[in-house]
Amino acid sequence: MTRKILIADDEQNIVISVEFLMKREGYAVSVAADGEEALTKIRAEKPDLVLLDVMMPKKNGFEICQEVRADAALAGVRILMLTARGRDTEVAKGLAIGADAYMTKPFSTRELVEKVRELLG
Amino acid sequence: MRLGPGRKLVLAAALCALAIAGLIWVTVAVLHLTADASGRDTAAVLVLIWLLASGGAFAALRPLADLILRAPMQLAEETRIAVGDSGRRVRPVGGPELSAVAEAINELAARRQALEEDVAAEIARAQARLEADRNRLAALMAELQQSVVVCNLDGRILLYNQRAREVLSAGAGSEPVGLGRSLYAVFERGLIAHALDQVGRRLRAGETAACELVTATRAGRLLRVHLAPVAGEAADDGAAMGGFVLLLDDITAAFETEGRRDALIQSLTEGGRGPLGNIRAAAEMLSAYPDMGAEERGRFLAVIRSEVEGLSARVAESAREYARELTARWPLEEMRGADLIAAAAPRIAERCGLPAKTEEVDESVWMKVDSFSFLQVLCYLSRRLRDEYGVNEVRLALSAEGDHACLDLAWLGTAMSTETVMSWELDPMRSAGEETPLSVREVMERCNGEMWFQRKRASHRAYFRFLLPLAQARRPQAAAPGGARGSRPEFYDFDLFSWSEKSHVLDDRPLADLTYTVFDTETTGLEPSNGDEIIQIGATRIVNRRLLTHEVFDQLVDPRRPLPRASVEIHGITPDMLVGQPAIGAVLPAFRAFCADTVLVAHNAAFDMRFLQLKEAATGIRFDLPVLDTLLLSAVLHPNQESHRLEVIAERFGVSVIGRHTALGDAYATGEVFLKMLPLLADMGIRTFGEARRAAEKTYYARLAY
């Protein structure tokens, strides 16, 4: 069965690459361009993994992460947070509120693929 | 022949002896006769003879009494006068013995006079030294870049400098910093108390006592405060504090600069992550999947292109920002370009013997420049032009171009090679007599500017062009209020050290010890109860019998009603001057704060007070301060004078009135008159506030009502 991945990021320039990459890796990919859309799609599609950007319009990644973790129906959704901010306090916060992994931009796409595999493995 | 007192004495004594001998002889003769003839009237004759003899003796002894008794008394009186006035001498009276005493007294008086003169000279010298010290202190304080405030233990300010006033002032015509004022109008009492506790503890422990704190003033400035104790009179533990010094640094700007620099770094590092991430991902896709279609490849390339463009712009912006920050680190002055040129021209003429003319100068140009080094650059280049190219005149011009000021040092004729310009730029300027190892290049870098050589073939002109960063044009600084009245501001008064909060009841306090706010108002008319309003309030302060002409309140007020033509003729305030001025409701709180803890003094105070009191209900500001009236005090001093108008009594006291019928001008005059009144009142036995108040109440004028 094909694993489903949701890319939640408002930055088109990263979405292009990550979407291409994940498709090439054989995943079913959908995209959300802001926080609210992301949450709606998580609820509707129940993806196996969300690649979640922190800084997004309408709802930020931390809020989405907390809402997903508060919803028992979404217990199976894994979350990999992607952020352009490298402060370790933020990493700690993301992991504390329930993200499964955290990657800081600029990241290596190879590492991203490995991390995704690991999370879905 | 005149007889001296000594001879008179001998003669009188001889006469007395002769008279007594005669008397005895006559008595014996009479007794002898009565024994012979048993006469009847013997007793009567004897009485007569004795009476005559007594009279004779009295007459003879009178000069003697004069000599022995009167002359010493005279001498005593004169001596007493001489005791009171060391310039006086006694006149010799009486005999030579007394004359000798008088001489001795005069010698004593002369010695004393000499001694007194020595002491007076010594005091005068000491006072001159003290005055010189004070002047030096005042000059030092004025020049100090740091803000200094000295307070006694009650937090009363007894010294401050101009910088401190700038840093601490809250604007709006109010004057939070002033001699004798409470520091706690500016700082929280608890904060200072805490710092003083710390300092006291350290003092007792024998440690370095100063302490540092950072605080925000009520006006919103961020200050670093260095608080150090001022030694008081030595106590038993040897560590008494008499007051404290505050050194203030306004770190608001530094804080902002640091904040900006942080933001800059932040935007470079953190802000770069996103775009870099996008580029990296796209690039890795391109290299990892060479099999992708042309359309996909195009999309990835587009991502890289746009992100790289974005990053380049960001880096360029950061570099500009950083350059601005760098400039801020050098001690660059903001200076009017025209002023710099005005300084440069005579300097070039004098140092290089080269006439320097000024061409077109844009007066509006302000620039940031290290003016000292830059003037050296201009002189250095001029000198080399003269020495090496025989240039006999240079011209200076100034214009603005974009973000920069263009200053041209131009001459006629000779062009020069790029190599020459380069070497002039890089040589230490010492080579042409300027005392600095810096090169032109270094100075220009320091000023964040550029310079190059250029030439206009058509006009045969060559010039060095200097590009210097523009500064925001600064508004001309308002002259210090009251600055015209005496050049040295009264910024300190160490006598305030001995002040104490534990003041006596006001009535018992000497007039000379009180702090006064002398004020005056200009109004639309004379009937406050009939709608007339205040249009100007001017006030100054008296502390320790000194008129503090630099601590003033000077505020126009929009009366919110038309200004009668007749009143304009008196005060000269026209309606257009009142446009945009605050209304009385906004002015009175600031004025009340200015008056805090003082006695109000005004000429015909009842009039001004009536205006203030009529506003109490509307503003909630109560002027419940004690009041003295110079009009009433004038009536106390000179009850027989016809007029007690301010200009009349000012003339009577020899006070010149500058700016009569401006509120501040009249307040100054009132204050000076009041100070002249104090000693005269004291002569009348009126020394305390209570005595002055009671005396004033008794005068006729006190019964007038408004």
C-alpha cells in the first residue's frame, strides 16, 4: 500500500523540490499552502506523515502539531517539522509538543529521505 | 602765659594749702581776740570765714576734678568708638600721663587694624580661589559628556549639569531637574533607596561603595546609573554618607544600535536558512535525478535563480545596514557642511599660505564627518598642490547628491596622473606637515566616504571630490531659557547639603531659607470672574537666596477665546502666537509640578492666584501653596510711597527690568526685587515666613479683592 505524505509549507520553492522528491520515492503526495488547509487535509486524508513547516500563514506548525496530538483519531499521523529557524529552544519545543522529528533548513534531501523512511518504517 | 594741667594741679594744691594755713591762722587769731575781749559774734564770724574758705577751696579744686575725672571718661568714650571702628583713633586729652595711655591705645588700634586688614585680604584671596574653583567646576560640568547629578541624602538635587537636564527632562515646559528639587520626580524613590542601602552596606564593610543600575526614566529613556556616595562629616564609624553622585548614561541609543546589529545578524543567519534550503533542495534534485524532463528541470532552475536573486538582495541590504552601523561607531559629528567649509577656508589660507575661496555652498547640507581629521585632509592636499604643482588658489564647493554630500576642492589648470593621486591618498599626511600618521584613504574610510580626482576639460578645472554621508539636518537647538541673563547657569548649590526634610513649621522658617517660585501671568484682561483667561505663565525659582535664571517655566496658553485688542497692546502676544499652544488644562499640571514644595511669589499675587484658583474645579489642580506678594511687602517696607507698581519698585530697588510685560520677564524682575527686600525686611525685624505674612496682611493693599 502506498504511504501518504502531506507537505504543509507556504513556500512554493521548497514545495516543488520536496514534492518531486517524495513522488520519486514512491509516496502519494498532497500539498497544503497554509496552516488551516493543512489541518483540514490532515483530518480528511489522514496522511501517514506530515512534513510540517513552522512559519505558515493562518496557523503555525506548532499549533497544528498540538491539535493533531490532541485528536485521538489522528494518533497514527507522524510529524516531521521543517523550519528555517535554527534556535535549539525551538527544536526542543517542537519535540516536546509531539513532533516525531525536526529538521532545520537548509537540510540535505538525502537525509530528508532517510528520515522519512525511518519514520514510516 | 598759659599754664599746663600739671602746673595747675601744683598751683591749686598750693592755693589750697595756703587757704587752709590762712584759715587756721584766722581761726587762731579770732580765738585769741575772743579770749581777750570776750566778743559776742565770734561764732558767726567763724562760720562766715569757713564758708568763704570752702568756696575758695571749691573754686580752686574744680579744674583739678576736671583733670582727674573728665579726661579719663572722655578717653574711655573715644576708646569705645575705636573698638567699634578699627579705623578710628583716640585724641589725646588730659595730662601727659593720659596722653601716654591714649597713645598706647592708638598703637593697639593700629595693630588691630593691620591684623583685620590681613584677615580681610586673606579671606578675599580665599574667596577668589573658591570662586575660581567654582568657575572651573561649572565649566567642567558644562563640558562633561556624561550627565552628573549630586544629591543630598533626602534626594534633593544640589548639583547637575546641562547634560543631566537634557537626559532627564520630560519636556512640556516642565522642569523636573533643578536645584533643591527632589530627584524622585525623575527616579523612583524605591530604586534609589535600594541602591543607597547597598552603598551603605558596602561602605560599612569597607568595600568599594559605588553601585550600578539600569532604569527607565519617567520620560521613557533607558539610563545606566552609576551611584557613588559623597562623604559627609566624619562620623564615629568613619563612613558617613553626606549625599550621593549619580553619573548617568543614556543608553537608549546604544541599546537601539545593539538591537539593530542583532537584528542584522539575525536576518543574515536565520533569514538565509529558508532560501538556502530551497536552493539546496532544488540543486540536489537536479543532480540526483538527471532523468527528469525538461519542464521539471526548468522549474528547479527557476527556483534556484529566484532564490539566489533574493539572497543577493538580502546580502546587499545587510551590507548597507552594516555600513551605517559602522559609521555610528566612529566619533563622527553631525555638522553643517557650510560650517565645515567656513572652518576650512581660513585654515588652508593660514596653514598652507594658499588663498581658499568659497564657491557654491548648499546651506542645507548636513553631514557626518570626523571634522578634525577631514580638515587635515583638506590642508594636506592643498599644501601638496601648492608645493608640487604650484597651484596658487583653491576653491571649495558643497552640494548634495543622493545620500551623500559632495565637497569639492578645486583648482585651475594642472591635471595629475592616477598614480600621483594614489600616492597622495596613501601617504601618511605627516609628510606635508600635518601631525598625523593617518592617510587620506584612512580618514575617508573612517568617515565612511570616498574621494577621487576629476577634471573638467572645458573649464580647465581640476578637483578632488569628497563624498561624505549626509546627516539628518538638525533643528537649531533652542537657546537655553533665560540664557541671556548671565552666562553661567546656576547648576549647583552645595549649601543644600545641609538641608533636611525635617523642616520646621513654615511660619517659623527664615525667609532666607525658603525655596520660592516667582511667577507672573499675562491674561486676556483684568476680570477673571468675567471670563478673562491666562495666556502666558512665566516662572523662575529662588533657592538659597539665588535667582535661578536658568530654571524657568515659560509657556503660552491658548485661552480658547478671542484676545481683546487692548490687551495685545500690553503684553504684545498676538492671536497667531497662541495657535497650537496647549490649553490651560494641559499647562496647569506642569506648572503645579514646577511649583512643588515651594513658596509662590508674585507681584500683586492675589490677581494671579485668582486666575489659578478659578481653574481648580475644572482641572482638579489646586494651588494651595503658601504665597508672598511683593506688592504687599513693598507696602510694608515703604508705607509712605504712593506707588507700588512693579516697575516703580524695581526702579526704587535698582533692578533693571528686561522684557516687562512678558510673564517670564516680570517674574525675573519680581524675583530680583524680592531678593532685595529680604535684608530690608530683616532690618524691620521681619525674618520668618510667618512674620512676613502677618505684616503683609496688615497693609491696606491686602484688603483689595478681585
